[in-house]
Amino acid sequence: MNVQLNSISDTRKSLVVSLDKSEVDTEHQAVVGEFTKQARLPGFRPGKAPAAMITKRFGKEITEEFKQKVVAKAYREGLEQQKLDVLTIVKVEPGTIEPGISAAVTVTVDVRPEFEMPEYVGIKTEVASTEVNDEEVLAAIEAMRGERAEFKVAEREAHKSDYVKLAYEGTIEGKPITELVPDKQIYGKVPQTWEEVEGEHEGVIPGLGKQLSGLKPGDKKEIEIEFPAEYAAAPALAGKKATYAVEIQEIRERVLPELDEAFFKANQADDLPGLKTSVSNNLKLQKESRNRAEQRRQITDALLAKMEFSAPESLVESETQSVLRQFIEENMRRGMPQDQFEKDKKELIESARKAATGRVKLQLVLAKIAEAEKIQVDEKDINTFIYRESMRTSQPPDKMVKELSKNRDALRSVQQSIIFDKAVDFLVSKATVTTTQPQA
């Protein structure tokens, strides 16, 4: 057997494995021998039928098994001889594999890149103070009251935080918006909807809620709206000025619940001091969680900045598709139309590929850190993952366990994901931390 290694790139190699006639014939005879042992033909005891008859009867099956054996032998021994750390088999070119002649099998693989490990202990991170002040506690309690607010009909002009029921019809330069975006009726003409007056969050029509203060039921008004220059929800309206004829139908004011025993009980507290303590503790936990997430981001960014090696192309391609799927799903939920995806396709792919390259490099470094620090996945880690995913997807844990037990690739992917996560947790535990105080 002769093995030739060709370097296509830093991370892609081609193995050309040549087997002489005797090696090929040995594999063929072994396959025929296996079929002879197992085959049952009329008139012959198991294992006693002539090889020629077996070859004729099971010719197709023997040929397929024989070719697979030769390719597997070539790959296995070629790999062993060249000591390659293969990540992905990119392509297999078996060539001609027949008894009585030599064979040359070409296997293209992506290998783990060689790189010097960056210094990963003591990475500098900066976090915000987790102290909670009285203003934050009171704001959180007000938000809790807002969640339990009632909305009562108000016979007066609309004020900030009121909810207004209204009808509207929009035009742009005298042309109905329903004609400009016929598939998005909500931007053109609506007989009844609700808008918050001067709310923190935009409604469907950007800026509409900010111009409703002072109006009362029965009032009619023309409101000028300018759509943002980049408006993915309805690209045909982007950057255009519209006029909306609005008619107010009803006003409801938000009435907050009293800070009484019922409210405290609903929030697992006995009194106001108890509620404040509970809210303060929760806010502190939230800040600690945000800090931890921010530390993870800072650490991975720092590692990425230190990495100077080529990422294996097959891993980048696979990760690029994953990033694209996530991006498309997220933007479809936001209402981005299909034609916008097509329009921005080139930029989307470039952006996804850049992100994917960073992810792959980071994963390779995290895998090496996990190996150096002997970070492993145990049964508890798997159970925690299954519990968390079952909560997120509303799937029964037993179902997830069965799926993972049947799909080895999926289980391997889960284990790898856990390893990466634990490696980042390790880096966070070893990071240098600076705490910034809020500005007065």
C-alpha cells in the first residue's frame, strides 16, 4: 500500500491511497468468504456452497460490500500512516475497484488546524455593579402594578398611558396605502384597533400613538407620519410621508392596583417592606445573570481577537447554513417579506459566513481548552440539558431522551455543545474582573 498526502489548504488534505492487486484480491476473497459462510442455497449445507455459485447468486451485494471494504481499508490505513486529525470527510473518490487489478482511492478531508493556544487564564472582563438602589426597586414595583392594571372607560381627552380605540385610513400623496401594500392591510385601513398614547414602544404605525394626546371620543384628525428610511416590516413604505385620517372611538385609562394586602399576597409578600426585599433580591439576581452573560461575551470576543488560523471549510459551510436559518427564522417572525430576503441574499450570506467562521474558530479553541483542563460531560450535564430544552420547547423529557438515544449524531452534538458551554464557564471562573460603578 502506498499513501500520498496532498495539501489543498492549511485545513484540507487529500489522501491518495494505492492498493496493489494482491491487497484488493484479499479483500474480495474475504467478502466472498463471509457470504459463503452465511448464505443458504438449496442442496448445500451452510458454508459448503461453491464460491463461484455464491459469487453468481449474490454478485451485486458482494460487489457493493467489496468496494466498501476496500475504501474503508484505504481510508483507515492512510489515516493511520499520515496521523491526520480528521474533522470531516469531504469527498471520497473510489476510482475503479475490481478483483484482479490494483486500486487507487482518493479521500479529501478537513483536518483540525494547528495553532498556538492563546493565554486563556485571567482574561480581563468588566462588569457592572450588582447593587440595587431604592429607585430601581420602586420602578420595578410600579412595573409589577402596571402588569396588573385595569383599563376603565374614560369620558375625557386622552392622556399619556391611556389606550385609545380608533379607526384609521392612510394615504401617500393622495394614493391609498392599501394599493401600495395590498398584502398588508394593517398599514392602510383598519376599522378598529388600539394604540397606547405616548407609549414607550411603537405601535404598528410608527409615531401614531405619540399624536393622540388631547383627543376625545368622536374626534377626527389627520395625522402626518414619516416611515423610517429602513423599514423592513413594509419596505414599500420606507422613507415615505403618509397622512392618516383617524377617528377616536373610545378611551380607556390605566388604573393601577393599590399596594394592599391582596397585591402583596399575589406577589408572595406579607407587606411592602417584604415586597421591596423580594424585588431587590430578584433585581440583584438579574444583574448577576446579565454580568455573567456579558463576561461570556467579553471572553469569547477576546479569544476570537487572538485567533489567527484558518477555519476548516466544511465546518464553516455547515455553520453558515445554521446561522442563515436562525437569521431567516428570526426575521420571518418580525414580518420581513420573502422578497426582502432575496434582495439582501448576497449580504446575508456574507454576514452569516463571517459569523460562522468566528464560531468555528471559537469552538476549536474551546475544545482544546476543554481537553487541556480535562473538562468532560457527565450524566448530570445531559440531564440538565434535557430538562432545560424540554422546558424551552414544551417537549416531554422522556421523548427527548428517546430521540437522543436513537440519533448518535444528535447526542454527539449535544455533548459538544455542553463541552463548549462548560469551557466558557471555566474561563469565566478564571477571569480577571473589574466592577464599574453607576455614574451619579
